[in-house]
Amino acid sequence: MTAPAWINPLYAAAHPELFAQGDASENPAETAAPGILVQKSTAQKIPMSTTPLTWGVELEFVFAFHENQLELGEQNDDEGVPQPDAIQKNIPYKFRRDGPGFKNPAAEMIPNRVYNSWGFYNKAAIQNPRHYDNKEVEKILDRVLDEKTPSISHRIDDSIPVNIKTQGMYDQWLIIRDYSVCGVGSKNIPTWLPRVTSKTDWDSYGLELVSPIFNTGSKQGIDEITQILDVVKGTDSDPTGAFITNQCGLHVHVQAPDSLDVLKELAVLCVVYEAEISKLHPHCRRPQNPNAEYSIESNRLFFLHSRSNDPSRKTHGDLDVSNEALARQGDGFLDEIRYEIWRCTDAGELALKMNWPDHGLGNELGNRNRQVNFTAAARGKDSPYTIEFRQARGTLDAKDVRMWVEFCAGLVRLAGYYVDNPGTFPMKTFKSFLVDEEKKNVRERFYIMDLMRDMGMSEEDMNYWRERMARFMGKGGPMDRLDNEWEPPHENAQGEGIPGGDGNDDPEYAHDGGGQYEGGNGGNEASGGNSEGGNTGGGNTGGGNTGGGNTGGGNTGGGNTGGGNTGGGSDPPSSGNGGKKDPPKAGDKRPADDDDDEDQDGKQAKKQKISPGTIATTGAFLAATTIAAIAAAAAAQAAQAPVIPPNYNDPTPGMLAPVGVFSPNEAYRYTGGVWAVENFDFRRWRLHPTSTFVGNRNLVCSVNALLGSMRVQHPTDSVGNISPVGLLEMFDNVVNRRVYNDASDSELQSLVDRWTGGRYNVVIVSTAYQNGIAYRAETLGAQQRLRQNLYVHHIYDRNGGGGHWEVMRRRPGQ
């Protein structure tokens, strides 16, 4: 099976094994190369259980409103004369943080959330100013819902302490203030909600909508969520609206298993697959990200760090909870995790381990602010008996809510299946983690798609998750930003609020806002370029609308592929607009992607910005056509049997160099910028996600990719015997600097020349060109030497980072 046209090529190209069936006879372990992440899928497909489960959601968002929506009250002064309330807009940061009534009551657990909305002043009041303490904002939303969704029952309520919640509370939708979500400041609202132009007349406030209890056997829940979110978002003419910041979450409660054994198996699932499940979400919702501190930390903490860290700490977000950390514990660590979980005699003991330590919001069962909250399954009989999945970022898109609900319910059902069918759990031991001598690189033999297939998830739904994983691969940009207000330098300063980026900073508007992208209209903070398809000059680029509805930022109706239209009839966008790029030019430094990690000093390596010349703009042959047009032109030329000029030093676009001229086994055609492999077919290749580490050095995936590709493409050549550390040292010497992921094509070729004695040419396949061209690196003259080819794959980042490289290996029989 090939990837659907709408799948982002950044992911589909990088991981063709997710879209392929077959090649079962091939054993990846036999040809594993340094740093390769090898994945393994379970053989048996398990139908999704149809057992009905109850569920509910908490939808967190920032609610925005015009000042004319506030109902102002009045107070009597000492003489009994009514005095009207007045809006006080400019309240100093320090007062908002520490002032009576303004200070966040949850500040101890979430110290980085500061009240950032207006207040009221009344000269008859004892205390001025006061915040929205009479639920003034909740009343605005209540009126809007009354008017536009009269058939959906709802009410205003208080934030309910976890230890007094009861089932009966959830008989209708609840409008509640959310202390973990703050307003952004009036002057910043146009950034987050572009239909608002005033920087003084609108305010914003953190709210959540808590749903009643729904059932997986009914469409009622999703139908109501769809209606509710449409009203909350509002229209261009409405005086209210909503948006999502990185403070916002989507929490899903699913009926907890009745069986303690199934509950324990669910805990094992959550610990083992935590890093894989995290890939379904942006970086701001993953463990060890600053946004996740205090609020959505790891469920692995007890198993990795409880013996060596102070449980009184309020956050453990700085601790390593990665797959590498699991691997370093030894081969039997999975058995140790199972033992710790299975020795629990009740749900309370289990919660204390899964939600370690036990100081969360006064709850003796553990800190509920974890990726998955097990404390709700350990409450009394009258309390909601649920598992709370807290990791998802907030959303105003009902489809995103539905997909996350179905995935969470699927995990609960899958735990029951694994208990009933011993031996079917995909991971048997952490022996399948292979760690190098530096204790850094990990090759994984399990993957999130295993669970989805075991759930019986449809191919359409799995494609939705593949697209999300593709969108959230890279770090940096608005989806990896810490959306907190910073303390101003002066004590009486008002503060800057939460500025966001330039233009519409809410990715939700990629679904219904005219093609606006993840973090800005026409630019992003890191590079000033487009990310996930931003509007540039009014044109849609990836994530924009093309004759159909958007799905996770890409279109299913019109068929956007990585930002360029394929099959939609539109001209390809020009270089830099998020679609197909102009072809590479000889000697150019290709567009590149950041390796997403930190260097050995713990500091983020400096990203290399893409200059206008990074992607050559002079490739007339490819720039004027699509990949399909190139193939057609090549076929036409072949049919006419053109005469190939003998002077390859002065080529013309379309010129063919037969087998034996530049390569002993492949022909080349000149594209107008480089010589490219004739009839290159990406489907004939497999890719392996490749580690960014060599020893303790990060951001050097190019070395692993070159060495791994050499070992699998030319396994008998002794040059592959060099160690990754040795090859990296050689690279530093060749270019006379400390290399990270900033090497140009020419520098890669210079390394290969030194390493192989000039016997190989680097051939680059990049998502920047839709994986449709395989071109030789180096200068035009150097490309024409008769040499063997060494293919490597490059994943391009539109944010302007440095580059991520992967090993390429031919499929069997190719």
C-alpha cells in the first residue's frame, strides 16, 4: 500500500514501512547500521472490541470577548448611593501575580500561570481592583450557548476539588474557570484571533467546558462537541471568540476497567509506549518540555527516578524519561516494571506509582498532573471511576477530539485483550533496545502503529495519526513554545502578556481560517518563513483549503501534498512557499532540518537559517514543471531518441548521460541545475530513522546516515568498518571545524572523498523536492566523475533548521 496523496511527504517519505505490506521475509536486524532505529510490528491484527465505554472531555481554551459583553454591576457606598463598576484594563504584572483575589490559587502547583485579564474598579469597594470574581466571563459564554445551542443543557460551576467530585455532577455541560489557562493581554489578541483588529477593546480569559458523561455506542457526544465548539469559536461578526495557546489541554476521561488486572496492564501500556504515544502530540505536550512541567509530566518517574530524587519537588520535568533512559536500566527492566505494577493490591497502590509522588493538589493518591492520571480510578464508589488522558493539546476541532477519544478508549480495550490473550503484548523485553558503547543510541523494535493495528483501527484513522506525527516531528516554532507571560523588569510595569507569533498563532485556524498555519500568517518566529503551510501573498500553502476539508493541516478533498498541490490542478508554489522547491544547483547547500536535540553541553545548537540562495532558483527545467511533467518530458525525449552531445561539461536541460558515463550501473539526466539519476523511483527504497548522536555528540545524524547507508548499500566494502566516532573525527578535520547538522552538500562530498579515496559520489534524496529526484552533490564538474553512488535521505524543515539525515537501503529485489 502506498501513502495517500494527501499524506505529508515529510513523514510518508521518511517512513514508507508504515504504508507498505510485505517484505516480511526481510530481517532488518541482519543489516542494521549504526544509529538506525529498527521497528517491528506484531503479526496478528486484533479487531477492536465493541464493548461500550463511558467517556467525557474537558475542553480548555482562551475565551475572547468585546468589552460591551461585560455586564457591569454596582455597589452601594457608605451613604447607600449605588456606585457603578468600571473596567480597569491596565493592571500591573506584580499585582496580577500576587494581589488579593488575583493570585492564582493553584500557584504552588503551576507557578508559571499569571492572571492576565482585566478587572473592575468601584469607588465604593473596600478592595480595588477586583478580578472577574462574580463569574462575569462565564456568564458571557453561558448567554452565547443559551442563544445558539438551546437544546444542549449547560450551567456555570466552580472548579471542583478532585476529592469531592461525584458522578452526579456530570449531568450537563459545565462552564468553569480554568486556573491553568490565562488570557494573553488585550494588545496580543489580534495575533491569536486575527478577525479582531482592536488592541484595546477585547479581553481574554481561560475557561474550560466539561462535558456530561457520554457513551462510545452513541454519536451524541461528538455531535454535541461539534455544536459547542462551533459556537465557542464564533464567526467574523460575533463579539466573542476563542483560540488555543500551548497552556490549553484536551483531557479525556474513559471508564476505567473493572478488573484490577486489566488496569495494571493499561499501566504497563502507558509506561512502555509513553514516548511513542507522545509522537501523536506536539512537543509542547511531551515530557521534559518546559510546557509540560507541573501539569503533564511523565508516568515513568517512579520507575526511573523514585529511588534517587526528592519526592517533595513540585516538578520533575527536568529528569530523563526517554526510551534511552529505559534502555540504560538493563535488559530485565521491563520485567521490573511489570513486577512493580503487578504487585499492587488495589487501584490506590497503582495510582501512587503511576502518579508518583503523592503531593498533587492535596490528593494523597498521587499527583494527577501526569500524562495519564490513574488517581480517578482509586477514588470512592460515588466518584467518577475513570482514567484521565491529559496529554493532548487543546483544540477547537471536533474531529481532533473524536480521534483522541477513540484512541484512548482503544487503549483501555486493548489492555483487556492483552490480559485475555497472554503473549500478545508487542514488547517482551527491553533486550530489543540495542544501546551503543556510549549509552546513547537506541534502536526500537516497537512502534505506536503496532497498538493501532491491534486495536483494529481503520486505515483512514491510522492515516490521520500518521499525518499528525509528520506535522509534529520537528522541534521549534509555535507548537514548541512556552506560552507563559514573562515578568517585566520594572515592578510597576504592566507586562507584555503572551505575544504569540506574527499573525494568527492558533493552529486550529488551519482548519477553518483560510489556510493559516501553525503559528503565524506568512511567517514564523524562528525563520520568518512558512511552517506547515502559511499564507504568503494570499495563497494557500499546505494546510490551506483546496476544494475540501482540512485533515490535521493537510487536505483530503483537494489533495495538498506537503504544501504543493498534486492533482488539484493548481500551479506548484514557488520556492520558499512550502510546496515543491526549485531543483538543487550544483554545489548548493540544500535546505535542511534541525536534529531536534541538544548538544553535549545541554544547549540548543544554533539553527542555520536558510538564505534565499539555499535552494537554487535557477533550475528552470524542474521549477517550471511538476515531477509528473518531468517524467513526461523525459519520456518524450527518449521517444525522439535525441542525440546526446559529447560535451557533458556544458550540459543543457534534459541531456542524458547513459549508464557507464557517470556511474557503472545508472544513467543520469541533467535537470538544469544538477545531474539526477534517471528513472529514480523512491518506492524502491526503504528508510531507517537514524540517530542524531555519535558518542556524546548530538546533531550529527549525517555521519550515521552516511556510514549506515554505506554498510547496507555496499556491505562488502571495507570502508564501512570505520566507527561512527572515527568518521566524525575525519569530518571535523576535513572541514576544519566542529560539524553539527550544518554541513553543505560539498562538505558531505569532501568527507566521502577522503573516506573512500574518491570512489563514491553522494546522491541526495530530499523531501524538499518531494523525494522525486536523486541528485549528486558537489560542483557540476565533480558530479560527472565515474563513481559508485552512495544514497542518503534528507528530511527538510520549513522552519529553517539544519537538517536531519537518514539511512537509505534498497528494497529486496531492487
